[in-house]
Amino acid sequence: MLEWIKRELDKIGSPTLDWVQVEVTTYCNGSCIYCPHTVMRKRWANRHMPIELFHELIPFLRCTELVYLQGWGEPLLNKNFFEMVRICKDRGKRVGFTTNGTLLTEDTIRTLVDLHLDIIGISLAGTTASTHNQIRKGTDFNKVISHLERLRKIKTEKRTEVPAVHLAYLMLKSNFHELKEILLLAKRIGAKQIVASNQTLIVDPKLSAQAIFNDTQRMGYYRTTLDEISHRAAREEIVFDYHGPGLDDASLRCRENVHRACVINVEGEVVPCVMTNPVLSPSHYIFKNQSVPLRGMSFGNIRKKSLTRIWNKKEYARFRALFDPETARKPEQIRSEMPLCCVKCYKRLGA
């Protein structure tokens, strides 16, 4: 099987991707109030990617230098997670994942450091326990920060800079004020990059009121605060990447980089981004106070066809061309050809 895939890669020509994102599990030990895993709990399908399926990915690792082991779940719950990291590292790839931080025991941290993991992202929804714990239910802010301090200590002990710690902060109306303290927290745990993002998938109508892009009266406050944090971060040599608080209906940019990356979900489906992952459907989400069907989009399954052939399918190429910044077509024409899930997507509209 693997030899056949290698021949396919050589015959067709493998794509060159910025990254491949692999969903290793849809299980999660958290109950974050905004997450579809929580809101859809009664119909959520919990699955781990089997190691046998992950092995089928190995030939396609040549398509990218970065493999990100992340989807709609907590990666460390997959018993084969360390083996997946090792497989990628043995082939010279950079490897990262995002976690809620609850399972970062000392043994786990030491294993990740010894595997030379490159990036560990930590999901936060506040810079105090009272705020974070209320939003990211099932996690404990103080324990997570304690784990990260231990990680910093072990990295110092082993004289290594990896894994680099990235903080992923979800901005809501109720926690935005605490973002002002994120740089102090980053310095405390040795994080060199922060990404502050908006809600991008609202599956509970009640959470629309939490979206800062719906709070038009305070837009100036949000923009000024984010600009100030960005300037301070630059002085501290910390990367601060943030989504603007407003929406840009004319935007053609996709933050998921769909024309240069892809997601392979827990069942092997090749999808453009996590928002189009079939594990989310059938359901609905809220877009500008309207209920919109949430349907998956897959261009093929790696169990049946090679990633190279899937990537080169005409319909997938046409989809990616909609988001290629070098396209010569008019923006109005491009938007008219976009699927509904992209037209009505906060990821694309984020200013």
C-alpha cells in the first residue's frame, strides 16, 4: 500500500503545503461554553484517529514541513499521540498541537520535550481563574499555568527552546478586559506568541451577545486596546497576532489558509478547514442573527484515494482558487462562486 502511494506521489507530483492539520481525536475532557463539543453533546460523535489510519498519512508528510495535530478535541486523549509526534519528527517535520493544558503532567511534559515537539498552543479565555474557568468549564486556570511554569523549568533544565509556547486567547465581551494582562502572563511562562481571536463558530444563539463584533458601540475601545497591546508586545519581542473586532464583508482572505493547507479529519476526510469538518454536521450555527445549516465539505478520504490525487481534483482546485490572493478575477465574481459556508463565515469576515 505505501509503495503504491509513493509511486502516485512521484507520478502526479505532490503539492507543497504550508501545513497539514490532522484531527487526532474528537474526544475532549473540557466543557467550554462556546464549543460545539459542549453544545452538541447529545449528538456528538466521539472518535480517536486509529494509529493505522495515521500510518497511511506517512507518505504525504513530504508535502509539508509542518504537521499540526489538532481538531475538535483534546489531542492528548489519544493514547497514540506521542507515537504520532514521533512519526512526524523522525521524518524531519515540525510538529505542533493545541491543548487545554489540563493533561500536562510532568511525565507528559518530559516526553514532549524529549520528542522535540516544536509548538504547544494553550487555549485561554481569561487571565484570571474566575474568568477563565467560567468560560472554559472543566479546566482550571491555576493548574494550567502551573503546568506551563513546570514546562519552562524542564526546558531550562534540558537547555532547549522547544516546544515554543503559543497562547490562544478567545476574545469575548465578558473577558476582553483581561486581555490587557496577557503580556505579563506570557512573560511569566515564557510564551513568545499570542493569538487573540473572535468567536468564529456560534452554535448557541445565546452566545451571539458575547461576540465583540456585535458590540458596535464599543468598537473604538476594542481597536485601541488591541493596538496598544500590539505595540507593547513588539517592545517585548512577543508576537501578538489578533483578529480585528469588526467584520469586513468584502474580505476574500481566509485565515485558515485553505489554498495552501488542508485538514485531515479523524476519519480521514480531506477538508479545507475545521469549520467544514463533517464531524460538525448536520447542525446549525448563528450568522448575523440567522440560523444557517452547518454542513460538512469533504473532497475525498485518504483511505480510498491518495492526498495528492484529492488535492489535484478539479473541484478542489476550483475551490482553492477562490482564496488565492494572486487571482485576477473580480471580488464580486469570486464571492458569488463561494459555497454558503464560506460566504457566511466569521473566519473570512474577520477584519
